[in-house]
Amino acid sequence: MDQEAYLSMLAEDDSLVYEVYEIKRPEVAGELMLGLSVVHPGRIGREYFMTKGHYHTVLDTAEVYYCLRGEGYMVMQTPDGDTSVESLRPGKVLYIPPRWGHRSVCTSRQEDLVTFFAYPGNAGHDYGTIEQLGFRKLVVEGENGPEIIDNPRYRS
Ligand code: PAN
Ligand code: ZN
């Protein structure tokens, strides 16, 4: 959201925001891709560190996330304009139905947000749509903790 904060932070240090560890399986229907996503704590301006976010190229494929550590949110939306933001806490299982783009956001102050994920081998990743349009909702730090707001830079 905050381009100024982004550029000044980047000029100082190109720090690692998140890591993904995958057990690679053949990218075909019937297989499952699985692994761990680790989003580090931090913010750019008021906006918490997050993953790039994507739709699955085969839009009709679902995904399951299981939160192992840390606190955060899964920001989700469909191409039709529906939005949903679900909290992530250790022990929580989050099912992402087919057609829902998704991004995870770490709101812990010091801890990584660690999630296990599994999705169909033929799903593929479409990053371009989110790169161009953004997500409709953002998670930012408010006076009393995380707040979900409309993305002022969302391009419809
Ligand atoms: C996850 C994500 C992972 C990183 O494996 O790929 O959390 O997020 P980005 O892919 O948005 O950078 C997943 O949802 N796979 O489909
Ligand atoms: Zn996915």
C-alpha cells in the first residue's frame, strides 16, 4: 500500500519476507503438492509482511492450509468480487475452495507464521492477475491490532 515506505525500506535492506519448502510431486491431477510456508514478522508502513498471493491456474482446484505456528490471516477473493479474510492461529485448518485466490499475512510481532499446505498437482499458479490488480482487502496495523481495510490501490 505504502510505496514510499516500500522504496525507503528496500533502499536500506532487501530483507527476506517469506520462504516456501515443498515436497515436489509430478504436476498432474491425482497428485498432491505439499509443504510449509514461513512468513516472517514485519511491516512495510502499516501493512504486515505477506506472500505474493495467487489464483490457481486451474481455477477449479482447492487447497488446505493447517496453521502450525504464529498468528495471521488468509486474505481470499474470487474473480467475481467476493472477498473473505480468515484468521490463522496454531491448530486451525483452513479450507480454500476452488476459485478463491489467496495470500497469507503474518501479524505476529516476533514469531513466524508457519503453515502446512496441500493442493492438487495440476493446480498451477497464476501470479499475474494479483500482480496487476492486487487484492481487494489488506491487513494493516491499527491502534488496537490488525485491521482489515479496502485496498486503496486495487485496480478493478
Ligand atoms: C502455497 C503458496 C505459498 C507462498 O504453497 O505458494 O504459501 O505463497 P505465494 O505462492 O503466493 O508466493 C500455495 O498456496 N500453493 O498453491
Ligand atoms: Zn495456492
